[in-house]
Amino acid sequence: MGDTLSIKDKRTGRDYEVPIQAETIKAVDLRKIRVKPDDFGLMTYDPGFMNTASCRSSITFIDGDKGILLHRGYPIDQLAEHYSHLEVAYLIVCGELPDERQHRQWRGAIMAETEIPDATNRVIQSFPESDQSMGMLVSAIAALSTCYADAGKVDDPETRRRQMIRLIAKIPTLAAYIYRHQSGRPIVHPSDRSYAGNFLNMMFAGTKPNYEVHPDLEQALDVLFVLHADHEQNCSTSVMRCIGSSRPDPYLAAAGAVGALAGPLHGGANEAVLEMLEAIGSTKRIPEYIERVKKGDFRLMGFGHRVYKNYDPRARIIKRMADQVFKVTGTNPLLDIALELEQIALQDDYFKSRKLYPNVDFYSGLIYQAMGFPASMFPVLFAIGRMAGWVAQWEELIKDPEQKIARPRQIYEGPATRDVPAKAKAEASERA
Ligand code: CMC
């Protein structure tokens, strides 16, 4: 017999043995613990899924205490240094790094799908003038669902792979077209460049005389995409899986994931960090700002993580990359505030005792801003990188025979059954 957890229910005096596998018990195994035979059985209560594994996954591993992030076993720093985003996307989706031929085919398949349907472009062009980039991206991705009649055949591997490639291929184009629409500029069609280079060109071609994609910025952006490619069961990925579990096409699931990413506690944090640094305005005002964070007036954006209780390994790489980018763009004046804010926070007991460290969003916005992206596009850049993870996790869910429609339970605290009150006579006859 394997490891078990012995439980004594003091309400009934009964003993139970619950199997333990991979340091985990199955929540449904607790259902046999009941007082009366027709009870529902014991549930677990876990708001925010603080201690609930929702799936088995072979894609990404995080050791939050040690600050380790692995994709299919490979450390993130090695991937970021030696592999392009499309190679890492292949690894995440297919399970192994591609050889030369596989890379060529994968890259070719993706770059052949970068154009978006006219109907989707018309949706983008119909948005009001606003900087709500993530709202636009949600709608644009959902609009793709109307263009591919076969996309709902989620059990067919080839159909599934076609949509996954389309999502990875088209999200930079959607993002760039949204930006061009917001800034009142004509679209620039995709061209045969690298994944990041094509995106930069679609964004910025024609915005400055003789604009050319700078190779160092192209490489830096590609690394940023790698750093955002997957992060196991985070909020947006869980939404991707949750929506996917009712088996709509992946465009609808990805649109939901983008919605989840938009929030300031998740991917919207990179935009919020910039607003915070601008609000602080000068290094002199940092101590006062920190005091207000400690009082609970607001959170230090770009700090803290549900899983990392150590320095986020992605933040470490981004911080190093900032120098490389600023050599090309000139430094971001907010960098000094960010560096000092980090130093002060890391030495402060409030942050130390809660194990709050800079996360991936703390420095990324500074780099994006230096590259010329407006703040509302920062979470969109996160979404471009994360699409590889979303589609890989979605496919893993679809193929997993243990998965079912996501349908949590609740602890009902409302009124018990009761009769509606009798209506006043006048009102009742009026309705009759
Ligand atoms: N500033 C100040 N206090 C914080 C912060 C912060 N950024 N993050 C957590 N805390 C405190 C929190 O107030 C609580 O204190 P206490 O125990 O006294 O009540 C304690 O730390 C634990 O916080 P929590 O809210 O229970 O932690 P969580 O795991 O639910 O939240 C988080 C994780 C990322 C939402 C949170 O740390 C946060 O809001 N950070 C700021 C937003 C941010 O940078 N988000 C990006 C996350 S990384 C990339 C991504 O996922 O997109």
C-alpha cells in the first residue's frame, strides 16, 4: 500500500485512509467523509486556489522558494540566452527543442499565418479612439473565432495544431494593428523577418523617418517574449484551461485569457509599475511612498508573487537586459527610481517578512517604454509572449483524460427556501 493520510472524523468517530500521490491528496477522495449517507461529503474551501492543483502538467516547473523556472526541464536563463522565442514556443508546445529542420518548418508555418482576416481588421478599425489596448485585443482574438469554421473541432489534433499556430502567428499582427489604429496610422502588413523583428516593423515602420528595426532591440524583445512564454497555472492560463474545459474553440479561450491578463495584479502590473514610478517622481519621495504601501494604502506594483518567495528569475534577466536596451535607446529616467525603490524595499522588514521580491513586471515596463511602446501596450506585449504557453496548456488540457468541465463548488450562505411575500392587492390586480 502506498502513502496515505489517516483522517479521523470526530463528528462520527470514523477513520479514513486517503491516498497521497506526489504530495497531494485528491479532493474528491474527501467526499466519502460524511455524517449521513445522503450528505454531499466533505469539500475543500480554497479561494484563489492557494493550495489546489487543478491539473497534471509536463510543461513548466517553478520552485518558488529557490526562484527556479524550467520549461520542459530547461532553465529559463539558458533558454533566454541561447534560443529564440519561436524555438522556445516549439519546446513548450511540442515538448522538445526543435532540430534545424523542425525549426525551419515551425517558423515557416507560423510566418505563413501572420496576416489576419479582413473581417478581423475591420473589427479593430471600428474600435473607438481609446488606449484600452487589452479590451481591443480580447475582442480581436474573439473575432478570429468567427473566421475559422473548423476551429471548434478541438478533438482533432491537426485542426487543433492549425489554430495554435494561427494564434501564435496572428497575435503580434493584432497587437500592431491595434496600436496603428490607436495612433491614427495606416497598418503595416507582416513581412518576412524574425518574429520580434516583424512585430517591431509592423508597430513602428513610418513613425520616424527611415525607421529600421534595430537588431539589438529586436533581440531584446525576443528575449522578453521568451521570459513571458509560460508560467504554469497562473490566473490567465487557468482561465484558458477553464474556458477550454467547456470545449469552445481556442480563440474564445484565448480571448478570456487575455481578459484575465489585463488586470493590474497580473499582466497589467507592468503598466501599473510605470504609473507608480511616474507618481513617485523622484528618489527623494520613495521612503514616503514605501510608508504608504506598508500602511496598506496601495501595493508596491511589480513586487510579490503567489509562487515565488525569492527573486523572480525572469526579473533578474530583465534587469540585466535593461542595460543592453538603454545603450541603444538612452536610459529611462525612471530607472534610478526603480533601482532605489527595489533596494529600499528589499531591506525593509515589511517586504522581507512577507518574502516580497521584484517580479517579471517590475523592470519590463521601463524597457518597453524606452523602446517606444505606450504604456497601454505593455500587457499586450506580455500576451504576445504568453500565447505559446496558453495554447500549449490548452492542448494539454484537451488531451488529458482526467480533465472535466471546470465547475467548482461553493459554500452557500444565502437564505434557506422561503415563499415569496404576498403582493399588495393593487399591484397584483395591475399586473393581471
Ligand atoms: N505590495 C505590498 N504588499 C504586498 C504586495 C505588494 N506588491 N504583495 C503582497 N503583499 C502583502 C499583502 O498585503 C499580504 O500582507 P498581509 O499578510 O499583511 O495581509 C501579504 O503580502 C501576502 O499577499 P497576498 O495578497 O495574500 O498574496 P497573493 O499571493 O494573493 O498575491 C500578487 C500575489 C502578485 C497578486 C501580489 O503580490 C500583488 O498584488 N503584487 C502586486 C501586483 C503585481 O506586481 N503583479 C504581478 C505578478 S507577477 C506576473 C504576473 O503574474 O503577471
